[in-house]
Amino acid sequence: MNDILVVIDMQNDFITGSLGTAEGQAIISQVVDRIRHHQGKIFVTRDTHEDDYLTRQEGHHLPVVHCTRGSKGWQLVPEVTQALAGREVTFFDKPTFGSPDLAQALKEADQERRLTSVTLVGVCTDICVISNALVIKAFLPEVPLYVDAKACAGVSPESHRRALEAMAVCQVNILHA
């Protein structure tokens, strides 16, 4: 088996910081459990902004400074950092929602040794999880792609549900148990 776990943006600012939510806090244990039980490679994305964030298009639409490179808010939550300690982890700093670099690395891993699956967990289901799922699906249409609904959280429960429905229509397998 050659399965890759992708942990999306489990950073302080999305969990307890400037854009934190109770839903994000509630999934920490599920994400940690996924990491601890995963036997293969783990890829981790970090939303990464520079000091000019508010001058960027995203900053105009979401004028809340968050995940500034090197800040406490940019760091992964401590529980996730601890779970990743000693594991084979590749990090992807992404300046926007989806990461072509992540998808390309997955494609290269698949070419090296056929992937049996890719599973996504993290936040926000309705922004970065769905964006990365669709980019990955475009790069690897034949690799089974999963999203663990219980280890993801959206901006709201309703937008989380809508994002899961949209991904399912795009042939992303949604795990509910």
C-alpha cells in the first residue's frame, strides 16, 4: 500500500487564532488520530502570507491578517506538531487556497510508486480542503481521493456540509465514519 495523508492548514490562526472556530478546535483529536495511525508519507500544507497580505486580492476579500510567515498563528497547533514528530513529513507553504506544488509532488510520488490513495484532513473544508482536493483530482484523476469529514471543519457547519457535497459530486470519496 502506498497511501499519503495530507494535513491541510492545521495552524493556530485557523484553530484558536484570528480565524479560529469551535469546529476547528473540535477536530484536533481526529486529525491527531489520523496522523498517529497513518503508516505512510504525510504531506502538510501551511497557509502562508507575507506582510503585504492586506494589499493582495485575498486580503481585500478577507481583511483579517492571518498565517503570516514565522508568526505564532502560522505555526501548526501543538497537538499536530507533536503527532508529526519523528514522522516522514513534507511541508508545503501555500500563498493561496490550493497548492499546485502539493499536487505536483503527489503526481511525482505516484509516478515513482503508484499511489493507492490520498486522504485529506484539516481546515477549512469549504476553502482550502476543497481547493486542494480539486487540484489533486485534476493532477491524479485515477488515484482514489478521500476526505475524512470528521477530521475536517469548515467556516461553519453548513459550509462544511456544502463543501463535502460538492467534492462528492466531483468523485472525491467522503468518509463519514
